Amino acid sequence: MTRLGGIEAGGTKFVCAVGTHPGDLDAVELPTTTPHETIQRVVAFFQSRPPLEAIGIGSFGPIDPNPKSPTFGFVTSTPKLDWRNFDFAGAIREALHVPVAFDTDVNAAALAEHKWGAAQGLDAFLYVTVGTGVGGGAMANGGLLHGKMHPEMGHIRVPHDLQLDPFPGNCPYHGDCLEGLVSAPAIEARWGEPAHSLRASHPAWPLVAHYLALGLANWICTLSPEKIILGGGVMQRQELFAPMRLEVAKLLNGYVTAPDIVPPQLGARAGVLGAIALAEAILAPPSG
């Protein structure tokens, strides 16, 4: 049986796994520290398992996912300065001597949800994660959406009334872009305590739902997805979904119909399962 590896590289933790589908994962979580230290731990995990045929990586970004680019496999202009311009895919390939597939963590999660989860059978949908950062992966016509690099949906600008909400945002690049307003670090910076510790009735949640609804309305009008899947640590707060859906419907105002807006079916394992799906895809013979 083909043995595949997957790496979900997040801003605070890595999830590494060996397996082929949701039912056979052998996984471990590792803290995200410096590239040298983190890669050493990742390689040690895979070397302690039987040899693999390929590894997929779904990484925080921005990254270069273009196989034709001289910097393919690099983490590029990330706010995590130790990782900036780091040859992530190359380091894994050199250490483990296997083919390496490379994409964003959210594109990987989208691929997993399409293969095994809430997006099965769909040709056009979004997977958005709201956690340490905000990112979006999109599928159109059954293929993951790329372009010059990859979508950066978390950095769209949304209306922000500074008189009603004077928080300036905490994105180091854009201040009050969507990520700068609703990510877990933004919530903690605004309210002085971690998002996971805020009570369900805290005023943070209506505000987060409002900003997310603005982002969702923009993505719906631009990409016309059949479904939107919202994952990540912040979206584990189920009290966000109902007010967010209501506000999306109000913003669209009957002009177009909102798609289903749902949590991921694969939960916290969507990213690493998507990395395994990326690995499987590079071993598949070319179609046609």
C-alpha cells in the first residue's frame, strides 16, 4: 500500500501525519519555532516511520506554490521573520529524499474537505480558516485556485467605522484588513485576553460576526461558491455562525442567494489530510 506523509504547517503548530485517509492517520503535533528546530523535529517524526513515497505540505504563507518558479516551495513575505524566504519544500526533500507537493494550508484543507468532507461533489466552494491568521482556499471547476501566487482572502479590506470601533487592527502589513480585525491575535489585542477564554455573551462575538459577514459577502459576490466552509480556532465558537449567516443574508439583500455556510466536516484534521491528498496527487499519472 502507498505510504504518504502530510505536513500542516501553521503559525503556532505543525501537524505531521502518515496515512492515506481520515481513518488511518498516525499524527503528531509539534510547536512552530525556528525553521531549523522545527524541521529537525518534523524529519525525526517521519524517519521514525517506515519509508514514504511522497510528502505533501500545506503551509502558512505567503508562499510560492508555482513549480516553475525558482523559489517554488519557499515561504516568502511572512510576518514570521525567522521563516521569511525559507526553502521549506527543499529542506524536506533534501532530508527525506521523496517527492514533495507544496501549497497553502487553506488550499490543502479545501482539498481534504472536497475529497472526504463537507465539499464532496462540489465544483466551486471556499474553505476559510479564522485562527492565528485568516486565509482562504478556493476550488473552481473542480481545481484549486491559484494565480500569480495564491489567494490571500484574509487581507481584503472591509468597512471599518473608526468612530464606532476605534481598534486600529493588528495586521503588520495592512492594519485593519479582515485578518487584522478578526484573527485570534487581533481579538486578544483588542480585548486583553485570548479569544478562547471570552464568554459566549462577550461583545467581541457580534463584532467578529459582523466583520466576517462583510468578508463573506465580498467572496460570495466575487467567486459565487456553492458552499463556504469556515474552520480554524476562532470558528470553534459556534455562537458566531447564526448571527453571521443572518447578516450575510441582509448584506446580499436578495440580489443573490447566500450559499450554505458551515463548519468543516473533518474538523482540526482537514489541513494535514489535505497535505496527504496533495502528496497523493503528485504520484498520480497525468490525465489524458
